[in-house]
Amino acid sequence: MEISQYLSEFYNNYDEDSRLASKHGSVEFLTTMRYVEKYIFEFVRKEDIDDLVRALPVTRLHYAAIDGCALFMREAIDAMDDDTFELYLKYHFFTCEREDLAGITGHAVDMLRK
């Protein structure tokens, strides 16, 4: 079994919305978001990241847009039937590493080798 299939099957057994709606879930979520906002997230441009990486003894393996245009199409993507969603995923995976589209994302993965 592929890892992505395993993870999907594992997490599909849990109702995250109900869990997070509980007081305990709310505390967990709000605490996590407080620290994420305070210490982790900082909005930067890819050019800024490139400047930081240039100063390191690393080689970039991949830089991929995680959301891509899904940020602007959230409702449309949620309404897609399975076949249309599969087609959208093919498009996303085809374009997520294109440099000319790297800035169209809210999140990115930068894979580096030391």
C-alpha cells in the first residue's frame, strides 16, 4: 500500500470537524494557530527564499507550489465530481514546479539537499 493511500485511509476514519468543534479541539486548534502565527509563518516571496538558499551549502531538488490556483478556486474544486477532480490534480501536478507559476500559491515546499 502506498503511503498516500495509507494516510488517506487512516484519516478518513476520523471526523476532524466534530473533533475540532469540541472545547478540547478548540483549545488545541487555537493554541496551535497562536504559535503558528506568532513563530512559524512569515510571508515571503520566492526571490527572498532564493536569496536565503544561495547562502547555504545546499542544492535545490524541488520547489513546488502546494495550493497553486486552488486558493482562488476553492468552491469550484470542492464542487468537482471525481473525474473532474482527477483532471484538476493532473493539471496541478503538471504545473506545481513551474517557475513562472511559483508565486501563485499560499504554501510551497522547498526541498534541499545538504
